[in-house]
Amino acid sequence: MRKERIPTVVLILAIVVTAYLVATQRGYTPLTGPISVVDALGRTVQVELPVNRVIITGKSAFPIISVAYMFPSVRNVLYGLDPRTASVPLFRAVDPAIDTKTLNQEIGAGSDSPNVEELAKLNPDLVIFKTAVKLQVAESLESLGISVVYVDLENLDSYLRDIRLLGKLFGDEPRANNIASYYEEKYHYVLSQTASLPQSERPKCLFLYYSTKGGTVSFNAPGPNWLQTSMIDAAGGYPLSKELGATGWNTVNFEQIAQWNPEIVFIVTYSEEPSAASVKENLLNDPLWKNIAAVKEGKVHAVPDDSHLIAIGSWDAPNSRWILGQLWMAKKIQPALFADLDLASEARLFYMNMYGLDEKQAGEIMQQITGDL
């Protein structure tokens, strides 16, 4: 007996209706057609929804990837990203097909001037850049009919704004609101415990990036407006980097550190060799540092890192896990106020709830975390 074939148009209609119903049950109706958004540079950009081919590349693109993968639909529409970012275990767990989406070297993935011609050949609907990428690149792509949006993702305010912007671009504003609410809730939980602390109860904290770039060892502290400085402030400490002038990394010598005499020191290296943990041990055993208050009290801490690749996984950097770093710093700086805070549990739930990992996958990421969790 011959089976009846379902007409193709009926099948397509059924798929569309099913997708619509699923979306409606989640509390929103998928948007189609053109929308107008304002990006991090204040540019008004027209984007046609739904976007089906998204590239995220250019200088410092890794924070964008880290937030984008919080949206379940992104693994289906993202097809262009930096190979270095694609090697991160967390992102590989979220997107098993990530190796098929890496961009070739001709693109200039880590550059502030990615190759426009090579990007255009990939025929994207949308390209998302960090604000570190030159505006001329966007203008050239837009002249070819390709939408370009800039995001910043450098502090709480820009995180909340850009998460909601990405929610519009990916057609999932409810998810964006949930993610933004998580960041707000955790940040304000910390502030609720520390905001009223007098200066006398705020230990002097120094955040140090130990660098061996170019074969030269240097200690660097963040500028007064950088995320690490505001994290220490929110966590109930006094960030000594407030006293520095430059907006970027400031090289500081031992004489300056000794004069400050920090009570708590946080260490990052953004590399596996040397690791933050090994630098920490060296400082604790260095006779030159023995009179520094933080060394005397054993309060030199290696910042947790879940990918050990530049700043992509370090909990102080403006990737998605900075909020875990905020909680971690609060517990290190004001242990009495945050005695009930279980960092391991917070991190495990973050990987599960924000990235959709199951308990086993989250546990595997947890096992890779280095530093003083």
C-alpha cells in the first residue's frame, strides 16, 4: 500500500507554527523584519530579523562571545569567531560544532582592522564588533549592505545595556532580561553588604597583572576607571589603583608597592606560564616582599581562571565570568560579611543556568579552574 506524502508547504507551515507556539510559551513572539537599534557607539543601526549568519570578530571580541553563548539560539546562527576563543572548554561544551565556525587568518580576527573583503565573502547578515575595532571597518561593511553593531561590555552599566541589545539582535529579549537580572541581583547583593562600610573598615587592596611580555618582567595595576578597580570598591576594599593616572595598565615598581603597603594583593598573569598561582607563591617566599602587609598575613590571592588563555577565562576580566570574580573578591576582602557565600556552588549554578550545561559538564569546567577559588 502506497504511503501518502505530506505536501511540502504543509510541512513548512507545521514547522513555522510549532516554532511560533514554542516561542509564545516562552513568553515572547519572535520578531521578523527590520528593527532599529542603538549600539555602544551611539550609532543607530538597521538590522533585519531574524539574523541567520552572525560573525563576532576583531580585537577583544572574546567578551562578546562569552555573552552571546548565553543565548541558546546563538549556536545555530554564529558561524564566525576567533580560533583562539573557540578553544575555550566552556564554549566548546556549549557549542560542540564550534570548530566549524572558526575564521581563517586572512580575516584578521584579533585586529582592530579586520579584513573587510574577507568578511564580506562570508555573506553575514550581521557582524558584531567590540568598541576596540575601528569605525572605518564598520562603515566599509555597511556600504556593502552588511549590518554592523558595536558593543562595549566593560562595566556593569554597559553589560546590562549590551546584553539587552544582544537580546534584540538574537530575537530573545526575555532571555536577555533574565541574564541582565542575574548580573544586577548578584552585584547589588554585594553592594548591600558593603556600601555602608566606613573607610576604616576597607582594607587597602592592590590588583596586579604580572607580565613577561617582550621578555621583561613587570607589575601592572589597572587604571582608576577599569573594571578591576570598581570590583574591589564594590567588594568592600579600597582599590589603590584609584590613585593612578593612566586609564589603561599602569606599570608600578616595588618602591611604589612598598609605599602603598597593600593589605590584600590580587594576582593575574593571563597565561599558563607563569600562572597566577606560581607568581603568588614566589611573592609569598620573596625576601624583598616579606614586610608587605599582604604577604605577612598570607593575603596574596591568585584570581580564578577557567580557560587559562589570555584574559578569556580570568574572573577579573570583562568576560561573562567577571560577576563570579565580583563575588569571589567580596569573600576575600570581607570574609565575615560573606561567610555564607558558597563560591563553588555559585560557579556551578552559573555554568548551568547561564550556559545551559548539565551538572556533569559544569563539574568538568569547575575542575579546570585555577587560582584560589
